[in-house]
Amino acid sequence: MTERFHIITGGPGSGKSTLIEALAARGIPHRPEAGRAIIRDQVSLGGTALPWADREAFAGLMLASDMRSWREAAAIPGPVLFDRGIPDVVGYLRLCGLPVPSAAMRAAESLRYARQVFLAPHCPAIFQQDAERKQSPEEAEATCRAMTEVYAELGYELIRLPLASVAERVDFVLSHIA
């Protein structure tokens, strides 16, 4: 079942969400990135589970959301794209110098995705900060490295997305998941 669960990971601002939106327009079901939704919710509620306030609480909410996404995807037929996955939470915690709870590591080890994971490399030409993406270009690049390390450690094969147009990236991904 999980060989049909395809992750697109990488640093912030590398075109992951844009690519997933373009693939969704072609009829590929997807699961959204947890981080942005959590940030919007926390800001609207005056909460503190934010990457610039309480990173551990933010990671906990991301883990719960990613686990729920994984379970919900089981009911979707055919390939499903994920804008980040459970291992991204492990990478985020490590990037922040925070301990990785054993439950998070167990989730990353047991709730598996397709062996091949798409990596959107850091691309300064398209990176932009916004209200929810406050990382610097250096932090975005470090995030990409952290995700590369954790996915490799968990036995996934990383497939680097080409630095190309969205249409070319769509064709690239489709050629790998078809």
C-alpha cells in the first residue's frame, strides 16, 4: 500500500507546494503540508505552537497532523502525493537542535512511504519569504540538507527534482509514479 504514497520534501521555498498543486490539477490526489496550516491556525488563535515561539509544540502538532494524513491517505485509491512526510518532523527537530521523541522516531520508522522520495533542492532563484515562511535562504538550504540526511538514514532513495519549469517537474514526477 505505502509504495503508492509519494513524498515531495526539501527546504522551504523550493517549489514543493507549487509542484503539488500542478500535479493535483492533473488529477493526482495529495495531502497538504502540515506546517503552514498549523502556523495559520496558531496565529489566528493566538497560540504559541509556532516555529518562532515553541518549536517542540509546533513539531508535536506537525507529527499528529502527518500521522493523520498518512492514515487518511489509505482510503484514497491510486498514487497519493504528500507535501512533506513524517520523517520531515524528525529532520525539523534535529535542525532545531531539539531531541527527537522516541514516538516520533517510531512513527517515521513504521509509517512508511514509497521508497523513492522526491527532493526539491534549494533554489535561490525561487526562494521567497512570506508571513509563514520566515526562514533565511541559509536556513532553507540547511533544512534541505537535514531532510536529505533523515530520509537517507531511514532507507529512502532520494530523487532530486530538476531545477526546471513547473511543467517539466510535473512530467518528471509523473514519469516516476506512473
